[in-house]
Amino acid sequence: MLAKIDAAATRAGRAPSDVRLLPVSKTVPQERLRLAVAAGCRELGENKVQEAKRKSEEMADLDLSWAVIGHLQTNKAKDVAAFANEFQALDSVRLAEALDRRLQMVGRGLDVYVQVNTSAEPQKSGLAPAEVPAFLEALPAFSALRVRGFMTLAEFSSDEARVRRCFRVLRDVRDRAVQDWPEVGELSMGMSGDYEIAIEEGATCVRVGQAIFGSRATPDSAYWPAG
Ligand SMILES: *Cc1c(COP(=O)(O)O)cnc(C)c1O
């Protein structure tokens, strides 16, 4: 896995150290996660806030950083504010406001990524690329949020060109945005099936679950609407 990340980065003329591997631990029980932590894992990504919160409590004795990477309802902002270090699916001003209010109450900050719908599939979460500039304009009002960059889920397709196109759309969104907001340079894109393509297209964070922890019994439709 690390060798493949290195090779993909090198193919793209990038430094392997510019790519962060975020292990995604949904459905993986804490007993196995503790082994990963013993082997050096320091951060975990979870799609659902309830599961993330429960695990963060179960493993509170460990020095772990938690990333919530799935769509969040405004009424769950309080939970994310309580324990998460990072939230990668910011897609509305209402949610930004709810997160900021809860974070201010507990005196915490949160790294956030703006989720972009790069495949234009109607069932996918995220802003349309054209909506991003106005959204970024609104975010400085929420001082507990540190906007780091952008996140996307590519189209699930065996056609590599279609997958690659999604990653290029996100990179293009980022390249435009950094002209006005130099701090939003991160690109979270790529999962078990497509992380090498994502790295070739500039990913600075790949979110990888099954390629690390083995395949999941829970279908993907439990996490995002099927195409
Ligand atoms: C589960 C998940 C991943 C990782 O998917 P794998 O197929 O396990 O690599 C990446 N991003 C999000 C948003 C996820 O929910």
C-alpha cells in the first residue's frame, strides 16, 4: 500500500511525503484498531459521526486524531464539535454555522474540507464546482473552522477516464481557490479503488479503508446513495 502510494506520487513527479494516508475505520471494531495504533496509526477516518464518537470514547486512552468524512446533518454538529479534529464533508453554510456555534461553546477549532460534487451525479453530496467561490467567501465568519481544502468522491466507474475527470475537476477548483485563499490547498480524493489515480492527479490526502482493513460486509449504500 505505502509502496503503491510512493510509486503513484513518483510517477506524477510528486514527493511521496506530500500524500497523507488517512485510514478509514468504519465497521472495524476497536480490538483491530488498537492493533493498527500499536503499529503506528495516529489518525482514523469515520463516515458516520455516531460510530466515530463511540470509538473515540472507547479508545480515549490512546492519542488518536479523528476525521469525520461523511455527510453530516446540522443536528449532529454538536457531536463533531465534541471530539473530531477534522471534518471533510462541509457542504452548506447552515452546517458551517452550526459547527462554529458548537465549537465556540466548547472552545475548540476544527480543520474542514469543503466537499465538492465533481461527478454531477444528483445523488452525491457536495457543492457544485461553480458554487465554491461564494461558499468560501462566507466561511471567514466562522472563526472556529480552519478551511484546509477540498474533498470529493469520484464517480464509481470502471472507466478510468471518468474517475480521473472527477479528480481533475477538484484540482481545478483548488487551483482557482488558492489564488484568493492560499490556505485551502489540500485535496482529499481517492479511496481503496482509485487512490493511485487520485495521487497522480494531485491528492494530498487519500481516504483508504478496505485496502488496509479488508473488505466490509456493510454495503456502500449505507454510506452514500447508490448511483
Ligand atoms: C468508506 C469511505 C472511504 C474509504 O472507502 P474504502 O473503499 O474502504 O477505501 C473514503 N471516503 C469516504 C467518504 C468513505 O465513507
